Amino acid sequence: MNTRKILRGLAPYAVILFFLLLLLAGTVRPAEGASSLTLVPAEVAAHGSFGQSVTSAFTMTNTTDATRSFELVAYDVVVRNGQRVFVPAGAEPHGIAATAVFSRERLTIEPQTTAAVVTRFTIPAESDVRAVVVMFRATGTPRTAAGTVAMSGSLGALITFSLGDAVSLDAAPSSITPPTANGNLRVESLLANDGKEPLVPSGVVALIDATGKLAAKSPIPAQRLLPGERLPFVVELPARPAPGRYKALSTFSFEGRTVTTSTDFTLP
């Protein structure tokens, strides 16, 4: 399969922003109600080694009333200046996307049916890439049995590759936003993956008052971090501590390790 041929005719990089929004949800809902177009799984966390092939299966379900068609393309996902960038297959040195093999390069799915696609990627030696996006790119104009035009949308799935144990996480001191009449106390921690492998840190924040007692505690939702990526991890605490001095202890767990930050602050 020539992945570059599949990519021929794609719009410039800016169009990937639209794809990314769809990727995060893994679902296109054409209208209010039960009808939808879904792709599962939305994320695959693969473990392997250089030179190894990784096979994944994806299932698309069309519960809309229109026949829909797609072509499959792959992008390398790299991080530049702390942010993800989607790179067409073949453009990134030692990229993984260029090795893509799809069980079918085009897919047409009838209303109220499901269809499966199997993908295989081979990890090149010395590759710094740790993620790809498998994009189901909408083609044509979907129409219902009555001949009306239906909304069109593309879907994508993220595959990450863990290839070693060079993991590391940098956590900056938390930023505290005091509660207001209309909002809760907000704790934000900026985390950076400064290792070579993908991470999914999860955390917990504890507020300790001036006497050393626990005043509030809340989990911090997990997020995926690719190597070099920086993201804010945010939690709002429903508890409203009394005015006074506090210490926010934010602890993040990843790959059997932990990182803790401590931030002193005062609530008026």
C-alpha cells in the first residue's frame, strides 16, 4: 500500500484541527436523538519494541439513516513546542504512519450496520514517534433513502506506542484560584512529559490547613501526555474552606512512580 497516494489531495495542515475535534469524541451525532456515527476504540495503548508490528481492530457503527463512505489515512502525531502536531505519512523522519497497512483502504457503511477495519503499523528503528492517528476521512455526499443530504463528518482513533521504560514527568507548582460566589476553588497543575514514552498521569490534591489537618481532598482526572507534551491538570474542589493559610499537595501517579508538588496559599 502506498500511503502517500492516499494522502494526495488532502487540504493543508489547518484542516487537521477539525479532525482533532472529532477524534476527541470518537462520535459524530448528526442530529438530536439516538442516531450517531461511532468509532471504537477511540484510543489504543500499544506496547512493543522497535521493528515490531502492531495490529489493531476498529469498529464503526452507523445508526443514522444515510449510507456513508470513508477513506483511511494515517498521520504521525509529534509534539512541537509542547503541543501536538499531525504530520502526513512519510513527512516525519523514521515515522510510523508511512508503514500503515489497512485491511481496507475505503469503507462504505450502510444505515443501521457496523463494519470493522484492521490496521497494522511497523515501528521503524530509531523512531522518536510514539503515536499515530488512524483517520476515517469522509468522502462523497451521504444521502438518506429518501434522497435528502445528510451531515458528513470524519472520525479518528489515536494509537500510542510504549517502547521502553524511559519515563519521566515534570510537575510545576500548582496555581490556585480562590472560590467565588459563582465558582469553586480551582487547582491547576502544569505537567510536562520530559521522558521518551507516553504517560497517563492521574492525581489527587489535598488541602492542609495551618494546623496540619486535612481541609479538602479531590481526585485529579487523568490525561494522556505524549513525550514533550505539556498540559494543565485542573480540578475544582466543591468544599469551601474557611479563610486562612493552606498548603496544596498535588500528587501524580504514573507507571508505578509518583511526583508531588507543594503550594502555599492564603484564602481571604
